Amino acid sequence: MEKLMKKCRQFFAGTVITLFAGAASATLIIDNSTLGYYNDNLGDLADAYGPDFFPAENVTEGDPTINPISEPDLSLTPELGGWLNGDFSNPEWSSGPVSIPANWAVNSETAIAYEFTLTESSYVSVNIGVDNGIYAWFDGEYAFGAMRRSGAFPNEYSFGTTLLAGTHYLQLLREDHGGSTGYIISATATAVPEPATLALMGLGLLGLGLSRRKA
């Protein structure tokens, strides 16, 4: 019986993964044409607030390559207001969603917030290319940070998380060290099964496996 149960568990796990992989498809939710809240009135934050704002710049002077980077101290930037809580009432922000430019003023930082809605629990995967640095949050929770010299190219950085159905924000802070700027983004959502759905699938497949064994 123990061997039978083990085989059934293996059968269930493999079948669920196969079925889910076959049924799930990624839906594009953000690209360079997506509108977002935009703040290009930040100036050079590292120059204004010192190295405490960008901890990574304490490590290497100039234009370093660092991945990952710790979260910057946003308490030093009143210009951003309550953007990590979905509040864009600060006058530095655009009055509503606007087109996000791929380039911005050299030696300055800009902030972006994309609002999107999921109809079901999904894994949100983000691919970004940026010159020079990027810091990212999902609904105010720090998710990723990195910087690298040279230009922006597709899929330079990738990160993601699983989010429940509902309205969410992807919040980004773009950093530049001079010379040029660049930005490319795409984000997809792939539905993931709820735990209750997995449990029901497991019971059904387990029963199927036992019935086959008895036959």
C-alpha cells in the first residue's frame, strides 16, 4: 500500500505540473506603450541627499555594475510623496497616467507607477532594460534593484512575484549617472491555481490512480 500511495503521489504531482504548464499562458500587461503615473521632477537624488539615498554608491564611485542593490531610503525624498501607497496627489506627479518616455534628463532620477488589475491569482514577471539603474516595488514592497554601465537592452533584468486578484501597482525608480539614458519594459501575468483548486485536482487524480490500480 505504501508503494502504491507513493506512486500515486508521484503521478499526481507530475500530472498537475503538466496540466498547469499546458493550460497556463502569459498575458502581456505592461510594455513601453502602457500609460503610467510619472514624476520627472526629482533631479539628481544622489547629489541632493548624498550617498545615504543610494547605498550601492558607497561601494564604488562612478558608474558601477551592482546586482542586486538594497532598497534606497525613500524617507529622504518628499518629492515622491506617498507613491508606494498608491497616492499620487503630490504635485510633482503627473495628474493622471501618461506616456512614459524611454529617455529622460541625464544625471537625474525619474519615478513611474503602473496600475494594473488581475482577474485571478497570477505570477507577474517583469523584464527591464535600463541605463543605468532601476529600483522596483510591487504594491510598495521592494522587489528588485540593480545598476550597470552601458545602454539599455531587452531582458537586461528579470524579476517577479505572485499576486492575488485585484488592482496592483508596479513602482519603478530610474537612476542615471550621466552620458545617456534608456528604458525598455515588458511585464506578463500567468495565472496560478488556487490552493483549493490544487487540492481538488489532487483528490480527483488520486482517485483515478487508485481506480486504475484496482482494475
